[in-house]
Amino acid sequence: MHTPVLLKEVIENLNPQKGEFFIDGTLGGGGHAKAIWEKIKPNGKLLVLDLDKSAVDRFKESILSENIVAINANYADLVSIISANDLPRVDGLLLDLGFSSDQIELSGRGFSFNRDEPLYMTYSEDEESVASILSRLSEKDLADVIYKYGDERFSRKIAKAIKERTQKESIISSLELSEIIRQILPKSYEQGRIDPATRTFQALRIYANHELDNIRRVISILPNIIASLGRVAIITFHSLEDEIVKNSFKELVDEKKAVLVNKKPIVPTIEEKSHNPKSRSAKLRVIKFN
Ligand SMILES: C[S@@+](CC[C@H](N)C(=O)[O-])C[C@H]1O[C@@H](n2cnc3c(N)ncnc32)[C@H](O)[C@@H]1O
């Protein structure tokens, strides 16, 4: 099961109150959603979304109240989702970005470079798979993606090796892709701190799921959906994501639409990092609308 990151800090700063309307736009294993529900129940309303249908289906099996609605959808489409479901302005919104441990362990969709699974790497079944992206992109565009979203200094070398393979046959499995990368990178890669495939996998996942676009889109609609005094909390795991959140929150503050709840991002304690290493790079930023 996915362990929710910064759970105590999210609840303290979002401060859900009995009877309020909350949205968890990235349901995952539902850990944050359940903690929010405990605070707003029984008369509050909770809308949860995930692009991954299996996460939504699993959560639906445990739903105990008609005041909880679970939808397989993109959080960037919240304006139309709220209006289609006749929902009011939102008292609190949580986005916990990226992917969950459940998706690595259970999805069979190729998120892990250590597993031999079909190379989809998409949360939604409707998106173009990474296998198809690797065949479609030119060597230069592929290198740019790996450099931009993975901060990978060997991006050109990796893109060249991938395209040499896809010109002969498609790369259809996650293990096949990680082996290609491992074979061409130096044995001393990052002094053994991370697997050589880590950055490329991250880059391809961000690109395939339009992750940065979705964050920009959802932040741009916040003034249209959040209630007066409503709170928005976003957990990022990557500096590109955090830059977008930090700068967009600053713009909302400069426009006098919101205030920062915490000046500096909240990061996990040493204790949390040691019992949940996946929380290591998490940063939580929270704003409150005027
Ligand atoms: C880090 S996990 C969330 C974990 C969750 N907070 C918990 O406590 O278990 C992120 C989830 O967001 C989903 N996701 C990613 N991008 C999304 C988007 N644009 N719209 C909806 N869900 C998205 C992923 O499928 C994944 O299940």
C-alpha cells in the first residue's frame, strides 16, 4: 500500500473542518483522502479524482458515504467536473503529484525500471504509451525530453541508443529499456547512488503524462473554483514541478487573490524520510484564498 507523504502536515495546513467541501485531485491509495474525510464527515463533501481507473475502482469499494464521489478524471479538468456534478466552490484542494507505490507494485504498466512489464508508463489507459513515444520521436526530440524532464547529462547518448534499437524493432518492455540505458552508461554513474535508468524513466513519465502542463492548467483555474478562505495544498517531488507551483502561487499572492500559508516549503522530517524513503524529495506548499 502507498504510504501518504507529509500526512500530518497536509492536514494541519489544509485544516479541513466539519461540513466543508474538499477535493483530493490525486487519489492514489486514498491515504490523504481518508484522513480529510475523517475531519469533514459526516456532512462534508469529498470529491476524489485519479487518472488511473484502478485507483478509483479500489477506492469505490471502500466508500461508506453518499457524500463521497470518486471519478476517473484529470484534475486539470476540474472546472467542467465541478459544473457537471453541480458542486459548490471548494473549501480545500489537495494535489499530491506524480505516481504512487501501488502503481509501481500493482499496475503492470512499466513504471519500474526493475520489472519486465509492457512499457506504457501512463496513468490513464487513453494516453499514448512510452513504447509508442520512443518509436515516434526523433533522436533529437527524445534527447531534449530526457534532458529537460530528467536533467540527464547523458541524454544524447541514451537517445541515440534508443533510436538505434527502435529502428530495428520497438522497445516494448520496461526492462528492455532499462537494460539499453545500463549498457551504455559508465559503471561509475552517479557513484552508484541511483540506477542509471532513473532519470530517463522519470523524464519519459513526465512527458507521457503531460505532468507539467496539467499542473499549469490546474493552477490557472484555481481562482474560478476555490471558495473565499479556501486552501490549496500541492506536494511536488521534482524541482521543475516545484518551480511552477512556487512561481504560480507567488503570482496569486502578488495579484492579492491569496496568501501563502507557509513562506518556505514544508519538507518531511528525518524520521519520515527514514521510514518512507520515497518521501525524500517531497515539498509541500499551501495557499489560502482571500
Ligand atoms: C503520489 S500518488 C497520490 C497518493 C495519495 N495521496 C495517497 O495518499 O495514496 C499520485 C496519484 O495521482 C494520479 N495522477 C497523476 N496525474 C493526475 C492527473 N492529472 N489527474 C488525476 N490524477 C492524476 C496518479 O495516477 C497517482 O495515483
